[in-house]
Amino acid sequence: MAIERLVKELPSRRRADAGLVHAGQVHLLVVEDDDAIAAPLVEGLERAGFTTTWAADGAAALANLNGADLVLLDLGLPDIDGSEVCRRVRAESSVPIIIVSARGEESERVLGLELGADDYMVKPFGSRELIARVRAVARRTVPGTDVERPQRVGELLIDRRTRRVHMNGAEIALTAKEFDLLALLAEDAGAAITRQQIMDEVWDPHWYGATKTLDVHIASLRKKLGDHGLIETVRAVGFRLRTEP
């Protein structure tokens, strides 16, 4: 996928296919200069149901602020430091800002929040955490949005607000870990999620137990959902949630 480095509107490629409706009409301005980070970040956000504009530097971010419901702001920009971008945005707009930066020192986090950011995430972070924080900030700050509407993937309906799952109209009783596992696969339905990513995000980045527990939970999910092919094994990689019959 060729991606321009200034500003590019990226269409929501997978929302219709996977039934991802839970983000409503929230439009994100993603300010990130590193292509290798920005491309998968934007794609993951769009698969979660958001629409996006990607700005690769501070000037482009400031020029494209109108229309954004929320800003994801990196601090290490090539032209204007992200802290200065945050200050300028807050001086002219009340749009919510989530800083996403490798600068993890307490002084940097405090400065970002004092400059007007609504949240601060330190890289690296998991996609589920980022999406959860975006939804949390949007619930508080973006009028008229419903970021927690149930997500439909084929005959599967996942309600994250109530943590309830229905398959073919019938409710499926899941354990907490089974729900978290299914919700993670659904966040990027159709994409292969590695075993390590699943272990990091559903269990713990410092999990030292046997990863066989993941296979046990996958087997249990398949049995409860009544469709063993819905969660596909990707050999030598991990698992993915099927988006088509």
C-alpha cells in the first residue's frame, strides 16, 4: 500500500465486511512521522470502526485539525515538537488529544497532560489498550457518538459494554478470559493475531506459564460458539476470526 507522507485520507476498508459499527462516526487525526508505525496503526483503527486522517508532521497536523473528533499525537515529529503541537492545538480547539510517545519519563507525561492532553500512552502499547483508551476518551468528550455499540461479525454479536456474546441469536456464556480472547480477535477480524500478541494482551506481557492455556481457551471457544471454523488456526503464527461464511 503506497502511503503519502504528508496527509492522506484512508477509507474504511473493512468495516462493512466485518460489521464493525461500534465506533460510530468518530474521526481520528493520527499524527505520526514513522511510516512503519503509522500504517498498521491507521489500518488497525479503521478495522475497529474509526475513520482516520494521517498527518506525518506537526504542520500537517495543525493544517488538518478541522473535522477531527480526537487527535492521536506522537511527540517526536520532524518539524515541530509534539509538545508544541499539543499546546497550539489546545490554544485553538477543545478537541481531545491522546499523546502516544516513546518518551515515558514521568516529567514528560506530566508535561503532556499539563499542556492539555486528555491521556498519555507510552510506546510500545497493545492495540486493544489503545482502542479502549480512544473509546473511553470519545465517550467523555465527543457528543453524539456511541462507541460501544455491539460489533457484528457474521452471525456473531459481541457487546463489549455488557460483555455478552450472541451466536445466531442465542446468548453464549463465556468466561472472562474467553470473552477477552474473542474480543481481541474481533478487533481485527480477518487478520492473523500472533500467539505472543494474544498472550501479551489477554493474559500478561510477563506471563511465564505454559502457552498451552491459549489452545485450551481456543478449543473451549470453538465448542461454545458451535462453529469450529469460525476461529481459524494460522500455522506457525496464531489465530484469526473468520469474517465470511
